[in-house]
Amino acid sequence: MRSEVHRVVSVRLAIDIPISQVVSDVNSRELELLFQGVQEIATDVVAVNTDVVDRDARWPEAGIRALQGAGLGGLVVPEKYGGRGHGLLTLARVCEILGRECASTAICYGMHCVGASVIAANATIDQQARFLGPICEGDCITTLSLSEAGTGAHFYFPQTKLESAASDVFTLNGTKTFVTNGGHADLYVVSAVGSDPESPAVRQFSCVVVPADAEGVKWGAPWDGLGMRGNSSRAMELHCVLVPRSNLLGKEGDQIWYIFNVVMPYFLAALAGTYLGVATTAVEEARRHLMRRHHAHTGANLAQASVLQHRMGSLWGMLERTRCLIYEAAASFDAGEPDALTSVMAAKVEAADAVVTLINEAMTISGGIGYREGSSLHRLLRDARASHLMSPTTDILRLWIGRALLGLPLLSD
């Protein structure tokens, strides 16, 4: 296992694709129209529901359905399966646009795309028809169900058991935690380990697709978190759930391939894009505050203060450095660079650092207005805090990046 991980993620010390090429790709006519459509949904649908999603911890159904209706359900599904065939760069940009208005909507849509990418990676003809067809047609939402309470941030070591019940049926037993879109998705990509001693996949990671209406699936309490309050991140209990063998994704024991080649890059790109959008809104809030506020005793605009001009310059620099890293990392993965995952991991790490720092600074610049209840910065700060907690956590990613740069296997302990 360790040698396989070592081969998947190798050292990347330089980025070969210049930012001009990334910008050129982003500005292609097809993508321009796609992003315009997403922006319209973000403005007309997502933004008007942001407050109620946050206040009531409500799953952002209006925004998700609008994206499906616009033909974006299959954004990252290959064209040969009926999807749009886009990669990490487009996914990050779409999540960024949505994240500017509502982080919950962005991450719920992003997780749908991650789930769709896993299903599509090794889809059989039957799975193409039963799963990918409805996803691309906008009739189906999917998501990942990987995390477990017992393994914490080490989501790649599931304890949920997948046993052979018959020649064509598995049984699934276990409990998953923090399932984004929990209770609202139609299909769940669930990770498990084999427990049959005769199986060559003993204690190895497998993924199966579990329909929402499968008998034996139960849901924990509604999500009530500090931030990301609309993502419906719930516990999923699996009690003797019967799963057709035809719902197995790839081969039993595909842990390393799925985690490091599909789950990780798509998930990290979606997260990085989401938090880039949140950070962008925070910096814009600070800029608008300085432009519109005046000192009553002098009439001077706050934007005229040199110390605040300096601080705005610093915020913009951090934001744009992070944006360039995310775009270039995603583009390198899309271009098939064999070691691009190191950059993608770094993109999520830097996005997490940047979003928390930038919102804190924006709140300081905005003073009491930004700190009070009901301020958009108040919501953004709560949403941003989860950036370091979502697995792989910032600490784990930094460890893996260091190991990759030093030529060491990622899972060496």
C-alpha cells in the first residue's frame, strides 16, 4: 500500500502551465457562457436564499435545483456518458462563483460533483445508464459518504463492513458521519472494507453506490453547526443494507486509486474554489466599507487613510496569490501532470489559511459594523472556520505535501 501511495503523489517543484494559459482557457466562449449562467443563478437564486439557509440551517434546494435545471448536474461527468466533460479548473471556478454568495450552496454542489466524478471514473455500462444518465439529466443528486467517527480525519480507513450476502448482493453495516447533502441526495458513494476472509479484498477500501431509499438506511439529527449551516452534514446509519454487486465501483480494494486520483483532487478543488469565493466576498466587503464610510468630525472618507490603503493592498495580494495557485493547480491536474496532486493539496491549504485571515482582517477594517450580528462578515467568518477542519485537514495536507517533496510515502504511519 505504501509504495502505491508513493507512486501516486510525487514531487512537484515547478508549475509548467503559465497563468496566461489558464486565463485564456477560462475566457473561452464556452466557459464564458457557462460561468455567466452560474453567475445568474448565484445572483438571482442563491443570493436571495442565503440568509434563510444560514439562519434555519436549511439545505439550499433552490440553488441546487437551479444548477441542475441549467444542465450542470453532469459538469464533471465525461461527455461520452452525457456530461459536460469539465475538470478541476471549471469545478473550482463554479464553486468560487457560488461561494461568493453562499458557502453552503457551493459545497453542496461541489460534493455532488465529487460523487459524480467517483461514479464516472470506472462506470460500467449498467452504471452509466442507472446513475450517470439521471445525474447528467438533472434528476439525481449524489454525494460522498466516507467519514466515520472512529477514524476521524483519516477518512481513507473506513470501518464500515461490506460482506458478500450472495453471488450478486452485498450487505453493508456501519455508521458514517458528516455526510454533506445527507438526507437530500439520491445516491450515496459509500466506502467500506471487506470482512470475508476468503476475499482478496480483505481489509481493503471499496466504494459502492447506495440509493437513498435503500432499506436499512437511517439518518441522524439534522445538522446544526457554527457555519456551513445549510450543508446538511448528517450521520448515516447502515443496518444490513442490501447492495447489488452491480453497484460496486471498480474493483474491490481500490482504496489508493479512488482516494488519491479521484476523491482527493475533485474534493480539494471544490473546497478551494468555495473558500476562494468566500474570501473574495470578504475583501470586497472591506473595500466597500472604506469607500462609503466618512468621519463625521472631518468628513474624510476612510479610503483616504494611508494605513487602510496599505491594509487593503495586503488583502488583495493574499487573495490573488491564492487565486493563482488554485487556478494553476487545477489546470495542471486537468493537463494530466503526473505530480499535480501536490499542487492541488497546497491549493486547499492556502485557501484555508487565506479565507480565515482575510475575513478576520476585513472584520477589523470594518470595525463594529462588521462584528455585529447580521453582518455578512459574521456569516462568512463562521463558514470559513470549517476550512481547516474538513478532511483532509490542513495539518494532514501539509504533512503529505512535505512527504511528497521529500520523496516519502504519504501514508507512512
